[in-house]
Amino acid sequence: MEAGGGEQPERQPSPLGHAGVVGAGIAGLAAAIALRRAGWRVEVFERSQFKNEIGAAITVTPNGALVLNRWGFDMEKAEAVPNLSKVIALATDPRVILDRQEYADRGRELGHGVWSLHRVDLHRGLRDLATTPSADEAGQPVQITLGCAVEEVDCEAGVLKMADGQTVNKDLSLLLSDFTGYPCEARRNNRSIYRWLVSMDDVMADPDLREIYSNEPPGFMAWIDPGTKMLWTTYRCRGGKLLNIALGHQTQPFQVEKNGWHAQVSREEVLATADNYHPSIKKMVSMANEDGIHIHHVSTRPPLDSFVRGRTVVVGDAAHVMMPTHAAGAGISIESAASLEVLFREVNGKDSSTISCRLNLFDKLRIPRCNLTMLASNSKMGRLRQPGVVDEIRKFYHGPLPPPDALPYSEAWRQILFHHDEYRAAEELLAQASSQKSTLAEGG
Ligand SMILES: Cc1cc2nc3c(=O)[nH]c(=O)nc-3n(C[C@H](O)[C@H](O)[C@H](O)COP(=O)(O)OP(=O)(O)OC[C@H]3O[C@@H](n4cnc5c(N)ncnc54)[C@H](O)[C@@H]3O)c2cc1C
């Protein structure tokens, strides 16, 4: 494999620089789209063959939707469902509502709502944005090489070493694995999540479930068991045809060996775990579609002080793996991509000094936002009341925080986590840095 990847058609302008991205998950693809738009030539190395794209659904919050909209992501084609409310009721009596948050107006106000998508549809839409040739400002198509595992990265030099021994030199690398230079592994905590999809037709054919779902706008409908702290969350995706279900619970000793997006469990196991739940809710277990029920063990890791090393940036879950409490992991990665787009416009890949300054600005923008989101997501029930959480957040983030008992998707949390325009934040910081540089130059 050669640096810069293959010959360019003659009419294409020369790229400003060459970037290599390790991994074509949501974060890697978002970063690749952003750098393409900034005028860079991007090559993504993905170890899998994408034969089994990950199933189940994902919710994109307004901070991420803002970036997707700017890129022209086609929500209609991806059959994204507007997510308008979060309702939490009691596991033992589905009619007892404990918390209700409605944010339909908020989404409209910002022009970017909360959206729920099948993961495959989001992934496909991002791949299209990355790879489709375009005559406009979208830049040269990203090249994605499948079945190509990156084994080592020389972060300072920007050299990627592949599993087959070949090396690729890049001006900038975006790395989706540990790069700190010291042990900083993601570790499983004691929570696991069962995940499955059911047909909305099956749900609506059941009188009890029809009563629940026909009275609520599309959004999160969840049931909590306060005793076991289990949370059964549902929301619609793929044009409202599928219902996504996630059941968070404490990991059982017999589950430890099963992991990964494709690890399956039996319906009997889920029913036994959710024994306390009301029979009408448990009916959704037998409705699991042909993909079956999967288990995912949740991992966390300490926050990083920097996402940058040499010419390398770490993005996505490799930088800030988090619990899905605020449904914010992918959104914050898409936000980071917007930073890269702004910071790397008009930057030449051979200009090491400017690259280093821009990566420094990337850290200034992203360390506070990403670590806040991760630490808030990893606190119990997404609240700040847990001892030590605020102190930990304050090491990285000094902006406003919600009251200690604010729940995920409450107005206070939405304001801080989701009502954020990363394009504006990056453009402002860049303008500030440029004006400081000119003042210094004039003074000197
Ligand atoms: C149950 C659950 C529900 C969630 N719900 C939400 C939600 O509603 N909203 C939200 O915003 N977030 C949600 N998240 C978080 C979100 O899924 C993740 O933050 C996001 O998918 C991370 O994307 P990524 O690209 O960083 O990682 P991944 O999706 O893991 O992608 C990494 C890619 O890199 C490839 N790769 C890894 N190592 C190498 C290598 N050495 N060489 C080549 N390729 C490599 C892998 O094959 C993979 O394709 C949820 C997470 C979980 C577990």
C-alpha cells in the first residue's frame, strides 16, 4: 500500500494532506467525512469485512444531528424516526409514570431534533457521505480498505503498520485503539445490556402494548425496576417499523464469557433476569425478531488528559467509551468530527507546526466536552449526586452543570450536553487563536 493511496483523476485538485483513519465505525467514518470536506485525502483501514454490520438502533442527539444536517445526511433515506419524549414508568405497573420529559418543541427550536435510527442505516448513510464522488465542496471520496487490521501506529511520525507488515505514512492519523503509551484499557464494569428488535406490527397487535404505544409520541418509553435498578428502554427506528429494546441489568456470573455485538442469549435467560417486570412488558421478549437477543457488557475507562499524540488523534469509543445513559457516545464523536473539519481546512499536511497548533486546539475543544459527556454518562442513573463525580468532571470542564438530581434528557442536561454547535465553537476558538498569533507577530 502506498502513502496517499493510488492515483488521482486529473481534474481533482491536489489534496492538502493525507490522513489515515483506523476503523470505519461511526467515529472513524465521521472523522473521514470531515477531513474529506476540509480538503484532505482520507484512507480508512477497517479490519472487518462489514459482512455483519451491527444491528439494533441508536439515537442521535441534536448536537450530532446539527453536524449530520450540515453534511447533507439524508434522514429520510435512513428512515430516521423523530424522538420526541422520554417517559419512565414502573416495571411492575407500566401505567405508573415516574418521569416524563418532552422535547419536541426544543428540537424544532434548534432546527435539529433528536433522531432514532437503525445502526445499519446510520452506518450506510455515513459510508455514502464518505465515499460518493461529488462535484461540490465535499472533496475527494474517502477510500475504505476492508479486511485490513492496523497493528501498530507510530503516533509521532504518523506511520501505520498493518497486520501483513506493510507500512503507510500519513500526515495525520486518527486512531481507534489505545495510544496513550501507558496501560489504559477499557474495563468492563458490572452492567450488561440485552439488545433486540421487534416488529412494531407485532407490538401493535397486542392489546396491552398497543394501549401503551398508541398513547405516546415516538421517543424513549422505559420501565425501571427501582429494586434491581434494571432499566428496560424502547424506541422506534426504521420509519417506525421496528422497536429497539435495551434491557440494562447487573452482569450475572454466567454471562461473563459472552460478549461482543453478536453474542446471543436465550429468551429464557432474559425472562428470568426480568422476572419482576409486568407480564405485558415481558411479552416483548417472545417477539424478538430473527436477529435474536444479544448481550453487550458495558466498559468504562479513566478519562484521558489529551486526545493527541504527535500527529495522531484518538476519537470515538477509543477516546471516551461510555455507558449509554444519555445516548451520547456517537453524537459526541460526530461533534469531534466537526472540530476536525474546521481546524484542518486550509492546513497543508506538510506544515508540521500548523498541524501541531491545530491539534492543540482540538484538545482544548474536545477534552472538556467529551470527558464531561463520558463522566456524566458513567455516573449512576446519569445524576451528579454520586460522590466524586463533580470533582472528576471539574478536572476537565468548567462550564455550567445541572442540579445534582437532574435526570438524563431533563431540560438541564439537554441544554448542556445537546444544545451545542461545535462548528461555532471551533470557528470561534480558531479566530481567537489567529488573532492572538497576529498580535504576537505585530508586537515582535
Ligand atoms: C447498548 C448501547 C447503546 C448505545 N446507544 C447509543 C445511542 O443511542 N446514541 C449514541 O450516540 N451512542 C450510543 N451508544 C454508543 C455508541 O454506540 C458508540 O459510542 C459508537 O458506536 C462508537 O463508535 P466508534 O466508531 O468509536 O467505535 P466502533 O463502532 O467500535 O468502531 C470501531 C471500528 O474500528 C475497527 N477496528 C478496531 N480496531 C481496528 C484495527 N486495529 N484495525 C482496523 N480496524 C479496527 C472495528 O472493526 C470497528 O469497525 C451505545 C452504546 C451501547 C453499547
